[in-house]
Amino acid sequence: MAQMFRHVFRADGMRGLYKGLSAAMLRQGTYSTTRFGVYETLKERFTGKTVDSQPSVGVLILISSFSGFLGGIAGNPADVLNVRMQHDAALPVAERRNYKHALDGLLRMSREEGWNTLWRGVWPNSVRATLMTASQLASYDSFKRLLLGTPSLGMHDDLTTHFTASFAAGFVATTVCSPVDVIKTRVMSAKTKSSLGALLVDIYRKEGLSFAFKGWVPSFIRLGPRKSVLPLYQIDH
């Protein structure tokens, strides 16, 4: 992680650390909006009229998985672009794609490689989004319910409980999604048109099974604080 940071900083300075910002914003606007919106809508439908009639853990996992799958499909074009723009900073100057911004990247990918490039890696990405949403949202609601339902902890429905549940959900989501996240990134950033199976076999031969959890720490550093924003969204929900 530190070595990659130094490489990017030496090559492009502070600007290199923010490559792909427009693509990341577009991804959040499509992927996150879809999965959060669908999840909350479905959760409301499965919640009864009384305070105690909350959806079961199984129902939460089901609706969060469905929400994540739809979000993965909706956000795939921006996700491909985001991976490529961020990966550019680690490439030699001659091999960079140099997309100017998100719109330029989408247009160039469609024009130079065909519109189907926008859906490259859509299946591993959708699986990843399914796992992420289920392990994030369902586990968050489950952890919060557990914390509030354990009298010995003395916790109340406040920010402390929400932050605790959020960080626990971030740990679960990072661990569950790490293998799929690595595979998704490799597929989307690959310059060859090898099949998913051929690409995985090649990675396994070179790196072994340990490749599946490469980048766990930076992923948790990214997810943990971001998941702690959930309390502000979930209060009174």
C-alpha cells in the first residue's frame, strides 16, 4: 500500500491521488443510489405497522441481495471507468488511457472498444454488489438489533450504537467482498480479452490463493469510515 502510494505520488503528485474522482462520483450516483433506494423501499414494505414487527434477518439478506444486484448492473459502466482511471496512475505514461473525465471516458470506451466494454465484468461486479449490500446493510441492521436487544450492554438508539454497528458491518463487508473485489478489478483493468476463467487461472498460477485478500487493509480503511456515515442516514428509519 505504502509503495503504491509513493509510486503514484512521485509520478503525478497530489493530482494522481484524485484520478478517477469524476468516475467515482458517477459510480456512487448510479450504484449506491439504486441499491440504497431499492433496499429501503423493500424494507418498508416488509415492515409491519407495530414497532416490533421488523423484517427477519433472512428477509433482510434477501432484499439487500436483490438491491445490490440491481445496483451492480446500474453502476457497471461507471465502475469500469472508475477502475481504469484509478489504475492509470500505476501504469507507465505510454500505456495510460488518459481519460479526461467520466463523460470523456464513457464516450471513448464506446467509440474505441464498443459499447459492450461498458458491461465488462458485469457478472462479477453484480455478484460483488450483491455480497457487499447483503453483508453491509443486512449485517448493519442485524448488529444494531443485537446491540439494542442486549440489556447488559446498556446501549440506546443513538449515534454510539449506530457507529458501532456500522464499523462491524464494514468489517464483515470487507472480508466477504475481498475475493470478488480483487477479481472484479483484475477483469475490468485487463488489457486482454481473455475469458473470466482463463484470467483467474492465470492469476492463480502466478499468485496462488492469497491474491483473493490482497488489499484487505486499504479496503477496510476505505469502507470502515464510509460505513460510519450510515448512522446519519439510518436514524429514525
